[in-house]
Amino acid sequence: MTSLLVFTPKLLAEEIRFVTEELPPFQFTGADNRVEGAFTELVREMLKETKLAASIHIYPWARSYQTARTRANTIIFSLLRGEQREKDFHWIGKLYSLTSHLAALKSRSDIKISGLNDAKQYRVGTVRDDLAEVYLKKKGFISKKNYYASSKYSVMWGQLFNGRVDLAFTNSVLWRYEVKAEGYDPADLVLLYQIEDMASDLYMAASLGTAPDVIDKLSKALEKLKKNGQYQAILKKWQL
């Protein structure tokens, strides 16, 4: 059955939902359970610009990703853009660029990696439904043999420090914040190997059922904030 929805301001206020994960300094749960962070601040400026009403929710990554794939009028941030995801979302705009790495404990001097295939002899930690898991599968890694997917980053780092995995799939910015938040010392880690061909651009994207008018307004708002300097000011504020 086909139905026609008219998106009135009242309906949009009820329907628009931003979903994300704990990923400091980009987005995280702050004081009074308020969602904070650089990209959260950017989202709020975009909503001011568009005059759209919306709610922002932090869930484990797998839940946020699944919600954005299946629920109409859902916006997800920050999402790595790759070939496997291209047709699953409407892409609103790029938020940031990262490089991808395999991290190890400095004490693990026995781990030697000169190419990605070398990592297959170890246990690599990643997050379920993250693009990193898709990448590892594509490169021939096998679940529960040489890669292990956790529900969220905090679990992954715990597995690394507790010796349940040998390496962690991470990026150039977020690992320090994630490790410190779990009570570990970032100085105990080293970025052992850079993954050159891993998608590294973080995007904001909308579910396929999102109203075209919403996508257009948010895309234009993001572009405007980049042009008028507000985007750069937010990144500077958060030391990005």
C-alpha cells in the first residue's frame, strides 16, 4: 500500500531524530545527560539555521546504525562513508577526515606488522556494524578467529587492555579520548600500523525515508556554517 505523507511543521517536530554514539570529542553524554561535543554543537547550529525541531539520541553504534537504516526522518552522525553504505543513506555533508590505524599496547613488542595481512595472525578488535568490521571481512579476516566485534568502543578497549584481543581498529583522533574515558592511560598505547585504503571521511547522513525537504535544509545549513566560519570555530574550540 502506498500512502502520501504531508510533512507539516508539527509532524516534522515529532519525526526528526538525530542518532549517534559515544565518540568524544565529537559527541558524548555530558552533564545532566545532555549530549555534548563538537558535532553535537554543529548539529544544534544547523537546527537553529533551519528552524527544524529535532531530538538527539546516543545509543550503542549498532542500534544507531540500524535505526538510521530503517526509521524515516532519522539523521545519523558521524558516519564513515564507504562503497558498502553509499546506497543505504542520503548523504548530507562531510564533517571531518580521519586516518585509520591498528593500535597495540606498547608492552606488546612481539607484535610486528608491515602489511595488513600480517595482522591476520593476531586478534583484531573492532565494533559490530562499524565500517571497520566490513573492511576486515572484505580483506579476509574471519569473525572470532582473527577479528572480534564488540558492541561499543569501551568494550573493545577493555578487551585490548585485558589481553582478549591483540590489536584495536581505531583512528587518528578518537582513541585518546575513548581510552582515557575507560580509565586507561593513552601513553600505554601505540598506533602500530596505518591503514592507507580505509575510508576516513566522517559524514552526516539521512535515512532513505527522510523527507527531501529536511535533507535539503540540513545540507544547505551545513554548507553555510562552513562558509561563514562557524564550522571552523567549533572545531577550533574542541581542539580539532
